[in-house]
Amino acid sequence: MPLLEPVPVTLRKTLTWDQGRELARWARIETTLGIGVYFCHAHSPWEKPLVENTCGLLRRWLPRRSNLYRPQHALDRIAHLLNTMPRRPINWNSAHDTYNRLTVATTM
């Protein structure tokens, strides 16, 4: 949970995940962070539109069936590009700018 701990408590309300083995410790996350964890139904992509949209965007740099074993700096570059690109659902702001704005608003 170290990745979620810096997120302000007011922005940590729930997590909604796909059903995968990598999420087996969901109860520990609920207990440690005090947030609800929910799982989407199998084969129901409309229950997780952000995940589906992000996967589609990631395909620009990581095509299906591509080797994901890449240097960390290459993956960090992709993450930076993804987080700083303008997004229509957030009025053409980037996810990075929107998160920063929400973080500042919750700490004031």
C-alpha cells in the first residue's frame, strides 16, 4: 500500500477492480487504508470505464501481446506521457494536473 498512502484521505474513498489474481490481498488494503474495495463482474467492461479507456491509451505504446519486460525508465516515460496528455472527460486537462488540483484543494 505504499503507493496509495500519499494520496490524501479525502481522495481515498473506494477502489473498483477487475477480477485478477494480482488483487488477492484486497482485504488487507481495505483494513490498512480504511476504504472499500469492489470488484467488477466478469465480462462487464462498462463497470470499469476508466480501466478500459486507460488500456486503450496504453496500446499506443504497448501493443497487445508485446513484451512488457522493459527498462524501468521506458515504462516511466510511458506513464509520464499517459498522465500528462489532455483528456476529454476532464475538460482537456491532464490527469496529472487534475490530481494536483484536487490534492491542493483537499489540503487547504
